Amino acid sequence: MKIAIIGTGYVGATAAFALAQRGVGREIVLVDLDEKRSRAEADDVLHGVPFAEPLTVRAGGYEDIAGSRIVILTAGVGQKPGETRLQLLSRNAKVFESVVPSVFRHAPEAVLIVATNPVDVMTHLAARFAAEFDVPSSRVIGSGTMLDTARFRSLVGAHLGIDSRHVHAYVLGEHGDSEVLAWSSARVGSIALDDFTRDRGIDLGSAVRSHIDDRVRNAAYRIIEGKGATYYGVASALAYMTQVILLDQRSLMTVCTPQPEVAGVNDVTVSMPHVLGGDGVIGGHHPIALSEDEQHALAKSARTIRGVIDELDAGQ
């Protein structure tokens, strides 16, 4: 099974490495405008294959992605000094206007996974361009709050002294400042989080929750300040998403894909729990029980993204 990655910067290259180490797929093709960079990254990942699982890794052009089951899109432009978020979005929209049609001209049956930030808006735009090729939005999926959810679960698990894989908690809405940590629905196994902490005498009061919220919400800022970019976590999420889709595992994941309505906001793309399978998103999103404050916060987050989309449309 072939997987293509468009864009071989930090995220794209690390995603290729994560896929190779997990043994996901049979062939990985790296595509980048900088062909020298894509060839170098492909060679570097390939040289680690003897220590992992058998597959091939190579660089190529769009013609080489033909037959890909999944295309991971990490391409985009960086923010210039003094450039506004809307100006950056406008430039990245131009990139996607070229890249997304190129993907579906050569790999019309592929599921497209979008990782370019701001991922909610970019996924919404990618789905528009994909629709011109009769590709349903269910096959255009953003990594959304997969990483934020992982951060949330890992921090709660560490505080409880529990394997984070048994912490079931979600981050919803925007992958960004307005995201919503759904504390009210969090569970450890089948046990409500509040019941678990009360029974074990573990402090999970407002101060602890505020600390965890800050470490989740502002994680990217701290990592970027320390080393310039984030890539290991999101690459792991992309490799996991790819595996779930290729193997039709039907996993519930907080990804983003265009939805008719979320929290009273129409035609918006924010992260909610979705079932992922072989054809991408299966069905609509799955609302979860939220407190009144969390529901208001989710609606605000959805309005934030919808507002950016409207502003971008007005400027084009």
C-alpha cells in the first residue's frame, strides 16, 4: 500500500520516519518543491528501514503518487516578519489551490490527511478544492486536535499514575487557543474521572486542572520557544491516523473534517470525535456530553474558525 507525503519539512520528514518505524504501508513517496531536500529525506529514512519493518521509501513528483491510498499534506509557507495571520492564510490558500488538485489528478481515490496549520481552516479549504474532483469531504481529514488530545491524556495519566492509553478524554474545537478540554466527560477506563480521583484520594481540583489546561493549550508555544518547531508528536499522530485508515480499524479520534453544523455553527471545520476507517470519516461527528460552560466554549471556538473562513473568503 502506497502512502505519499507532500512537503518534506520537519513535520513531513518526521511523519515519514514514524511511518517507517511503525511499518505502516509498503511504499512511502516524498514530494517537495525542493527536490534535493526530498531525496535527502527519503534516503535518510530508508537507511533506517533495516532496523524497523520492510518497506520502500523514495522521492518523486506528483506522477509518482499514483495509486496512493493516503496522501499526507504538510506543505505550506512560513509566516513572514510582520505578516498577519490572514495574510499567511491567503498565501497558504494559494498553495493548496495548486497542491490539492495535483493530488487528486494523480491519486483520485486517496484519503487526504491535512497537517498544515492552521489545520482547521486549511482542511476546510482543502475540502473545497477536492470537491471540484467529486471527492467527498469525508476523505479530507485534518489532524485537528489529535495531538492536543494526546497531550491532555498524557498529562492526566501522569498525574493519576495511570497508563495514558486508559485515560479517555478529548480536546474539541479549534487546534489552537480556543480549544476546549472536555473535563466533564473524561474517564479512566469506564470510571468517571471525578469518581476515580475521589476514590483514590487524588487532588484534581481547579488549580491542578488549570495547570494541565495551560500545559495542553500552550504546549506548542513552549516547544517552539525551546527548539523552534513541533514535529515528533504530530508526526506520531499522522502515522497512527494512517495506520487506522489503511487497516480500516474504525477508531474514534478527534480529527477535523467539514461538518454541516457544530455547536450551532453552520458549515464549519473543527475537531470532534469521528470514527475513522478505510474510506476516511465514517458518518458525522459524535457529540459528547459537555458541561454548560464547555458547550458555550465549543460554540465560541467554532464561531472563531467560521469567522476566519468568512474573513478569508471576503478577502479573495
